[in-house]
Amino acid sequence: MKISCTQENLSQGLNAVGHIASKNLNLPILSNILFKVENKNLTLMATNLEIGITTNIRGKIEGDGDFTVDAKLLANYISFLPKERIDLETDGDNIKVECQNQKTKIKTQLAADFPLIPKLNKDNPCTVEAKLLKQAILEVVFACSASESRPELSGVLMEFAGNNIILAATDSYRLAESRVSLIENKVGERKIIIPSKTMQEVSRVLSSFKDEESIDGVDTIEIYIGESQIMFSYNNIDIVSRLIEGQYPDYKQIIPANFTGKTKINIAELSKNIKASSLFAKNGIYDIKLDFSVPEYLTVTSSSVQAGENVSQVKAEISGEKTNIILNYKYLLDGLQTMNSEDVEIEIIDSNNPFLIRPANRDDYFYIIMPIRQ
């Protein structure tokens, strides 16, 4: 079996699938990438048993066959080669790699030991603009629970509703929801829970292509749903993942219906002052106080016995009830860092009720944080 392709194509394919290949003491072959050549098509595959990624590589192919090779070793080696043609040829239990004046042999393992990656029929897709889905994932995935005690909260709720996808995530202390318009919906009305690691992997793949490198101008992603699995298909890359079983909580019940105060403030300035104030927050509590008493500026304060105290003021437009809120600064920064906007709006009720933040002039995303009760 012989394969000839460009260094750029091979390197991009290895990076696309090899990210999830990792060491596993019980199943060492999971650290490998599977090369499969069939009918003059080269497919690369990797899996961690929860997520499987496949991609096809363009090139000149001779013969059929398959083998697996250490993902990290091959990807690192290929990255050092010049951007020229690379020739790969199987040689017993080795793969020979040649590029200009470089000749290398790398040990391979039998493909028969590699786990099967489930296949979903590419029927009835849901199609969405890739950059919009990537932004929506970034806006919610950080709010997933890191604990497995409630598996449904460790994933992202994806709701197909008419011409929209609604993504939501919560860990019981904060909640994020983002809505994306669909190009096409053949899924119908449906709710599923997707592991947060899967969503992070989808975001990574979507981020791995620069705008001008969107292969052949592809700017959409297709979503296919099976009984217990989901597949994201983009740029000749398929990501297959299991779904999380269970009932997602009715989070809409905790969204406040009415707010008594509203603040508009620059995200960069607010983030800078929160980071400065965080240096004086109590370890393990991460508490800072936001004071909305003055119409012209927001006051940020923090103090601890060990570090001292800090008071800073940020220009803002504040209207409504005068109040203050104590909160976990990490939660606030998590939300601010994902917002693709210059200004943020903060809507509040009082010191004991959830408060809402959203990018200014956007109604398709919000982020709610529970305050630390005073």
C-alpha cells in the first residue's frame, strides 16, 4: 500500500483526528490513529470510545489496506517536514515515510485491534452556519457541571425548535443559553443532551480552519441524530459521539421574569477591574461585590484578611433600583470572556436573586449567575 499526499493535507488531517487519541492503560491502541485505504480513498480515524473522529485525505493511492500508528509521534514528525510531497508505504509492521531528503520508519500496530467507530446515516440533516454554532458552543459549554454526580448537567442541552437550535448549560449555580438560526431543519422538534467534551471538540475542529482555509469554501456544518448518538459533519470531518441519557431540568423556571435595575458597561474595562479585584478575594470563595448605587459608575470591591482590600470604579450607565450583589468573580469572567461584543448589559433584581448578563443589543444569548447570599 502506497500513499502520496502533501505535507499540509496530511498534517491537517492528523491534527483534526489525533487530538482525542490518548494513552489508555487498558486499551493502548487508543493512542493510535487508524489509516484505512479502500477504493483509492484514504480515511484517518481516532477515538476515545466516547467520541470518534474521521476525515478523508486527498492524495495518490495505490492498493488497499489498513494500519494504526501512534498519533502523537506521527503528527509531531510530519509537522517538522517541509511543505512538499510525502510518500508513505507499508513495510511489514512499519510505515516508511519519505519527504525530500528525509527517510523514516515508524512502528505500526494491527488495525484489527482498533475499536469500531459507529456510523450514522447521513439522512435528514440539520444544517447551520459553522461560525454561528462555534460561537454558541463557546457561549454555553463553560457552564456545564464538572461533576458526574448528575450526568445530565455535565452536558449541553441541544433543543431543535422550528428554525432554531437552542443550546443551554447549567451547573446549578449559573446558566447560559444561546440561540442559533438554522439553514435547514430535517430533525424536527427534539431535545438531546451532548457531553461537554464533545461540544469542546466540535468547537476545536471548527476553530482549526482559518476563514480562508474553509475547505472548498465550506461554511456550514451538518448535524445528524441517531437513537443514542449524534454526528457533526464539517469540512470532510465527521465527529460521532454518544448522547447523555436522562431528563434535563426545566431551567426556564429559574429565569427571572422582571428585573428592577439595568446597567450597560464596557466589557474590557469591567473585565480588567474584576481581575484586579480578584487578587483580594477570599481563597475558595472568590467573592467580589458589585455596587449599583451610583448612576455614573459601577463600584467593584473585594477584601480578605490575608491580602487586603480593593475598591475600583468603572464608568457605566445604571438605571433602576440601587442595590449590590456579591458573586463568584470566576463565574462572571467566564461569561464575559465569551461575549463577542464591546458592551454588556447587566439586569438585576436584588442581592439575593439571580442576575442576568447579555451582550448589548443581542437577544439571542443570556447568562444567569446565582449571587452569594449575604
